[in-house]
Amino acid sequence: MKRIVIFASGSGTNAENLIRFFHNSDNASVIQVLSNNPHAKVLERSKKLKVSALSFNRIAFTKTDDVLNILKASQPDLIVLAGFLWKFPEFILNEFPNKIINVHPALLPNYGGKGMYGMHVHEAIVANNETKTGITIHYVNENYDEGATIFQAECDVLKTDTAEDVAAKIHELEMEHFPKVVNELLK
């Protein structure tokens, strides 16, 4: 059975979707959720679904081996970032080469980089009158949103769409595709 660890910073809808998708899987299961936000709703969601959920601070993540040791003990086959907002430190990346992936709410390389997350991305897409957007699932490297692309799915952006409309379309793409791509990577 393959082991998945999820990192998330916010409400955790993607994390919950992944946990539910793999709940009865013979292939993989989500064994742990880690968050940099002790008040993140993802921690609550995970515990309700009987998945270990822990929070950590920036020092534990970037200056000590605390988070790295948690990961080593968990022995994940894949680390999945689902709305996780911090850049991964190189010493953790080096321990898990090609085992850390992220979902980004745009078609990279467009609308990526530091500060481009959530509504910031959707607002920029609408402001620039884009006609298409989508999601990119990619490997994580030492730079924000620059790792190799694994998968992209797109949707139309209508002239009448607000940033909230775009967010809803992106959420649908994430719910549909993210678990399937994770499952394929673990086969």
C-alpha cells in the first residue's frame, strides 16, 4: 500500500477530496496531513476522517529537522501539496526527489511564482482578460511553481466571469483531476 502525506495551509477541500478518494483504495492511502497553520480547517477535516493531522511552525520546517524527521518516520511514497503556501526547503526536497507534487490554480508557466495563489491568481486572470485558465499539477523544486509539469487541464474564462466564477471552475477541475493524477503517479 502506497503512503501519501498531504501538506495544506487552509480549508482543506483538496485534502479532504484526496482522503476520500483513497479511503477504500487498494493502491494508496493518505496517512498524514501536515499544516503550517494551527488554525487551518484542514486539520479539523483530517481528524474527522481519522487521518493524523499535525501543525508546525516555520522554524520546525526550515531551520530544524523536525518536519523532515516526521516525514522520514512516515515514509511517504508521495508528498502532495494541496493549498500549501510555503516554499519547500531544499534539504527536504533533497530527501524526497521527484516525490513532492503541487497543484497550482493556473496554466503554468503563466500566473505562477511567489504571491500567486488562490484569489490572487483568479483576479489576475480576469484583469488580463484571459479566455482560458486551468490547473497545473507539477513536481516541486526549489522555486515557486517551476517544477516539471505532470498534468494540465483547462477551462474557458468568459467575458462575464468574475474572479469568484473562475475560482469555482478551478475548484471543479481540482476535484475531478487531482486524485486521479495522484493515483496514476503511485501505480
